[in-house]
Amino acid sequence: MKIGSDIDGVLFDVEDPYLAVINLLLGTDFKPGDITEYDIARSLELDEKFIACVIDAVISSGRYPVEMDTIKYITKIAELSKPILYFITARNRIFADITMT
């Protein structure tokens, strides 16, 4: 069995760390519900380059929590069916490689 899963927002909670950095730098009070589409910059009406820098900073820090129950469910799937797990991401290749090591 082959199973694929996205990384950001599925395995790892990245919205909260992104928003914490954005709110700290800009003095705003954005919440996860303010992100209404994949394009965070467009959702929050912020500069794309700024958002790219925030995302890179959060991902390279490695300080973002695993989504609730993720490890439990992946372990359960692995025990039941011995799948091949594929992790899918739109991350920059450097950050994708760091995440998988």
C-alpha cells in the first residue's frame, strides 16, 4: 500500500508559527481563520516576499509543532498495513530535505 501526505498543515502545524512571526513583526493580530486560501500573502493582503521570508524562517528554525494525533495515526497505519509513506510538499527543496532528515 502506498500512502501520500502533505507536510504543512497536515503533519505539522505551521499556521500558528507563521502567524506568530507575522504578528510580532507587524504588530497585527492575525488568526488561523484569516488564512482562507493556500496563498497566505493574498489571504492576509501582505507582500509575497515578506511572507516567503517568514515561511523560510519558521521552516528553517524547525520549531513548529506536530499536528495533534499525527504520530499516533501514522504509527497505526504503519502497523496495520506496512505502507510506503510518501511526504508531499511545496516547500523549497532545501527545506523539504531538512524536514525529512
